Amino acid sequence: MRRVTTLCSGIDEAGYGPLLGPLAVVAVSAEVDEGVRLRQAFARARTGVKDSKQIHTAGDIAAIERVALAGIRWLTGTLPLTAGACFALLGERSEQRSDPWMADADRLRLPLAADRVPDWTLTGVRPVALQGVLIHPAAMNQARARGINRASLELGEVSALLAAIPDHLRRETVCDRLGGRRFYGDVLAQTWPEATVTVLGELPMRSAYRVEHLGREHELAFCVEGEQLSPLTALAGCIAKYARELHMHLFNAHWGQRIPDLKPTAGYAQDAKRWLGEVGEHQVAPLRDRLVRSGSEVEAANEAIDFT
């Protein structure tokens, strides 16, 4: 008897709002047997997967590392031994890391802080794919110079990840909603131009669609707090957050060696302004386009920095 399955996927991001460091967008996919409930399967396996904001504590990478690395090993069958190897799984090649604060990625050994990385076994759920993208300030600034704002840049990357989801007779995807955007039909029509896109509902908390092509069906939902609805979306968020934290670890290690007593930063607005002020304009200015995200909200923050 042929097994009836659905390819389920989740997409989430980390680092949309900061002034410093990358934006990470991740997609994960798994084949789920008919009748299996994903949330219960993840809970029974004691994966610890949930919204990354409920796992990660500032200054302590251990908890998010334990979940993210376990998820990566479950999805890919391998445990990345260095930060560079982790970034490679999200499509970032070593030659793309030209900024000096990224130079040690292939030497930074993993895990950094987790005491152990558990092996997961999920009944009725089989891992299929991990994909992602890391967008650094230089790429954001180059896009903005071409008239592409951060929201449009992220939306384009999400579209590319959707298009790359492996083929299957039936697919279901939950994507954490992108900012305040509520309507995605045009994006899906551009992602699959030969398919029929049906709007199932565009409500304040959930926008749902069906994409049909060549007898295959893909149901997608863009949801507020999508991490609460799908453990795969939550896992994507955990891996995205971990990849961003690894880049910030490299960032802080590099600048901490250059400037004695410089406190690390997570890159978010208020603390980023503090950090930039402590580093000083003479060191920031030559690297600004690669260091700091541009845009009206960033420029306003920069104007408030006291470089004296």
C-alpha cells in the first residue's frame, strides 16, 4: 500500500530590525505521514523546538545552539564543526566573507557553549531539506542604492526559498508573516508564473493560498506568530537566530581585540548606537557601507550617536 505523505515546510527570519549584523532567512522541510500531527511529533521527541525568542537569552548562546545544531543534524545528517560550515549550509561561501570580522568563521569550532547536541528521532516525520540565506549590511546597502528596500529584499529571498522547496504531490508551508504585509497573491504568482493561485483568505492574522500546477497542490499560509503554529517554522527561526548569533560572535570577537574594554553588542538599535559611539567615527567611517545598514531609520539613529 502506497504511503500518503505531505511535504511540510516552515520559513522564518532573524535579524530584520538591527543596525548591525546579518538578516538570516531559513526554510526547513520534512515529509509527514498521513495522520501525524507535527506539533505532537516534535513534543514527543523532546526536541525543545519553540519560538527562538522563548529559547535564546542575550549573552548566552547555549540554549539556542543546542536546538539549532540538533535541528541541523536532523535535517542534513551532519553536525557542522565550524561556524563556516554552518553558514555554508545556508548558502554562504567562504569567499563571500570579505569583511575582516568574518575572517575566523572557518576556525570557530562548534558547539560554542552547548554541553551536548541531542539526536532527534521523530516518528512519522522524515527530514528533507534545509535552505537559507544570510544578508549582510553591505548587500542591504547595495540593494537600497538600487531602490530595493529591506522589506522588498527579504520578500525576494523568501520567494526564492519558496521556489526551492522540493517537489511533492502535496505541499504545505507556514511562513512567519513579513512585517505588516497582509497580501501575498502577487508574490506567489510571480514565484510560480505557470501555476494557478487561489486566495483562501487574507485575514489580519493569517493569509492563506493554494497554488496548483500539473496536478500538484501547495497550500501556503503567512501567519502572525507562525512559530507558534508550526514547529518547522519555529525550527527555521531557531536556525536563523543561531546563524545570526554566530556572526555576531565573530563580529564582537574581532572588534573586542581591536578596542580594549569594548562591550559586545547584539546589533539592535539602542545598543548599536552605544557600540558605534564607543568604536568612534574614525574607525566606523571607512567601513560604514559594510558595517551599518542604511535607510531612513538607520540614518536617524546614526545622527543620534555621540562620537565625542
